[in-house]
Amino acid sequence: MLPHCSFLLLLCAVQLPSPSSALPFEQKGFWDFALDSMDAEMTMEMMRDPEEGSADDLFPHEIPTCPFGCQCHLRVVQCSDLGFTEVPTNIPRDTKFLDLQNNRITEIKENDFKGLTNLYGLSLRNNLISKVHPRAFVPLKHMQKLYFSKNLLTTIPKNLPASLVEIRIHENRIRKVPAGAFAGLNNMNCIEMGANPIQNSGFEPGAFKGLKLNFLRISEAKLTGVPKDLPQSLHELHLDHNQIQAVELEDLSRYKNLYRLGLGFNHIRNIENGSLSYLTMLRELHLDNNRLTRVPQGLPDMKYLQVNLMCATNFDFHLVLILTVLSSTVPPLPLRLF
């Protein structure tokens, strides 16, 4: 068994993003998500009285509505933790953020979001949703954020809005991503789909065709290798907590924009020489908790690179090694050296 060690390699030591990015995704509160998503202009717009400055409309034509038990304020509708078994009615039409997380909703019907054309963010996290009508999201022409994690989905919902920028569908029961599953989503920037029981064979050719993603996480799945034909635009790729056994020469050759790569907590014994040399933009590489015995050869030429390696043994021993070098060439170092 290999010695228990923590190996941190910095080329020309520099402050880098926290390694916590390789940890399993944790959803924060919906209100925090809403605040993060709002720029200053949107915040002022949401706070502005729509009747302000109107002498002709001293009284509103419609009585404001709010679903029973929910809280409606500044175009944010919070209906979480109320035991709903279906999407409530009387949601204000000017709603920007709708929080339905932590309920017992089982199905999304065709007209559940009818008229909510201004909706920007929707959280359906932690429900019991297994069915989504193929036209349920058609009215949501401006939605950019969709949180669908911790449900019972077996497929990617159909006809997602073309405006969508971010979707989080981790912790579902998705086993297959068919060709064209994300067709037409030219604005998509982030997909979080970890903790689904998906294997490499579950990704059909063309599953990610046309996407220009920056961020993709498929952690805690059943992958035995690096998936093929992921978007070339990726800046971050997280494949931690899988069953990947090796990294072959061509696995990463198309991802020249990759900045952060997470391969920790896998079964990797071998990284083929030169596999990492294509990643000229790489700044953070997580290989902790694998079965490697040597630092991989062919680390790309660069000034700043953080490599995290951990190997488990019977000894609770932690070592941090910082190397400052002038040459960008790093020879392979046996882990037993430390």
C-alpha cells in the first residue's frame, strides 16, 4: 500500500483558487442564488414601483396575488418547505424568481408556468418530480437559471428555453443523455449533472453538440473513463468521485481552454505520457485519492500550475511540498520519495 501523503505542487508559487472546487456541489439557499444572479440594474428595476410617476393610475387595476402560504416580495416568490404536491396557482405574472424547493411536487404539467414570461430563475430542488410535460417550459422565454437537483428525473427535460444559461440536475436518476438533448441552448454556460447513475455509454454521440459551456460537472456518477466529445469550450471539467481507471492520450486533446480539471477520488492507475500536454491553459489539476505512483509526465508548459495528489495508507501523514522552478519542465517524481 502506498504511503499516505498530501502532495501540493506549485510551479512558480502563486495564489490560486481554492481546491474546494473539486468537492461535491452543495446547493446554497435560493435567496442567495437570486441575489447572486441580480445585477444592480435588475435590482433597481425589481424594487421600482411599476406605477411610480403615473398620475392616471393611482390605484392598480389588478389586486396583487400570491399563492397561499408563500411569500411574495420584490418579484421573488418563495414557496419552499410548504408540502406542495403540485405547482401552486396565482403566481404573480411579473415574478422574476420562483422558489419551489423542498416540497413534494411529483409532476410538472403543461400550464404550470403559463404567463410567467418574465421568470429569470426557477428552483425545483428537492422534490419528487419524475415527469415534466414537454411544453412546460415553453412560456419561460427569459429564464436563465433552472435548479432541478434532488428529484426523480430519468431524462433531461425537453424544450428547455433557449435563454437558459445554467441548469443543475444533479442527484436525479438520469442514465442517458440522448443526441440533441441540449439542442438550441446556445447561451448555456453551466451544466451540473453529478450524482446521476450514468455510465460512459449513456452519452450518445452529439449529446453536447452545439454547446459552448464553460463549466461541466459529472461527478459522483458511474464513469469508467473520460467522456468523449464534450464541448471544446470548457474552462472547468469536474469528473471527481467516479470509477475512471486511466487517462489515455486522446482523452483530453480537444480541451485546450481547460483551466481547472477535477479527477480526484477515482481509480486512476495510469495517465498516459503526453495526455496532459494539450492543456496549455491548465492552472489547477486534482488527482487526489487515486492509485497513481508517479507524478504524471507531460505536464503542460506554464508558469503556474497547482497539482493536488493524495495517496492513502495506514499512516496519517500529510506533507506539503512547494517547488519554485525556472524551467517549465517537471520530471516525473515517484510518490514514495515523500
